[in-house]
Amino acid sequence: GSGINAVYGEFKTLNTTYFIQTNLRMSVFGHVNYVELPSVFDLSARYAADTVPEKVNLTIGAYRNDAGKPWVLPVVKKAESMLASDDTLNKEYLSMGGLQSFTDAAMRLVLGENSAVMLEDRAVALQSLSGTGALYIAFQFIRQFYPGCKDILVSDPSWGNHKLMIDRMEGINYVKYTYYNPKTMMVDLDAMCADLEKATEGSVVLLHACAHNPTGIDPSLEEWRKIAD
């Protein structure tokens, strides 16, 4: 009737298997709460459970074939084949900063080889685990080495894990700025710039350089210039 409030663990010796029961109410982790996941994951789960054959998954931005299965880009397959056949590569540990040839190439691609920050040696890059890992490193760096920052401005809407990370940064506030206009289905540039103008001194602004998540709406080149000003 009241259910079982316990966790069972198993470990083995040479000849015997032992089972351990731990009451969650006595656990040192008993106070940990579940994190509310972004709604997109709930929608994906409901899609998977839906039995309608004509269903289409528009929740997560990923390539699919006509059968709704993941589609691997031909260039990815080609790159994998090249790596697999390259006998000069090994599986040794990388340095803590990642593969330097990769991070250097990424900086040149994103910033431009002849940009001021590159020519003046003011740019640095670290290899991370996906975009979330990169942002987590950046947020931790800001918290530790940029004491002037009290607010991190994030677009409204934005990807759900941005708030989850910033809310756990002591002394850092998650602040929204206007981005999307649902009536025009475009970037609300005037409202966005007005919010950025009101930002407190030392604030950090998180911008989606392309393929804004979750709207998919990006500023034009001219609009980016206005945002930069």
C-alpha cells in the first residue's frame, strides 16, 4: 500500500552475490530534487509513444530521412572513413585544453584569421563536451575571474539548460532580454536592443550566433551590426 522506499544495490565476490538495501529517507542524497526538464524532451517522449504512422517529429533540430530515422550527413561518413583509415592517428589522451589544431582552426573559422582579436592574440579556445559543456565552462570562468558580472542576459526564449546552469552560479543572475516577436515571427530587434541598453554595468550577454534555439530565427547581417553597436 505505501510502496517501497528503497534502493537495491548488488556486488559480487568470487562465489557470492550480496544485495544491499538502502532506505532513501536515510540517504545523504534524500534531499535531492528532480530537475524539471525542458518541455521539448516531454514532447519527444510523447512522439515516441504515439502510434499514428503519419507522425512527424519537429521537436529537436536533427536531420531525419523519409522514414523518420536519423540521417547521417554524407560528409560526416566521409570524415569518419578518413579518420578510420589514417594510421597516423592514435587514441592517446588529449591535453586538458583539447586538440590544439582543432581549437585553433575553430577560432580562425569563427573569428576570422585576420580579425583584430586573432592578430592581437586576444582569443583562446578550449575543447568541450558539446555546447552545454562549453557554456558551463564559460559560466564558471565568468563567475571565478570576472567579479564585475552580476547578470548574464539570455534571450527569451532560449534553450532550457541555460537557465538550469546559470541559476546554480552563486552571485550570478539569469536575466531575460526580448528576442522573438510571436506576431511577426521575427526577431523583435527594437525591443531586444532596448533591453540590452538597460543591462547593468559588467553584464554578460549570451547570443546565439546562428540557428537560434528554439525559434530558428536569426538576425540579418544588418541587424547584427545594430546589436553590436
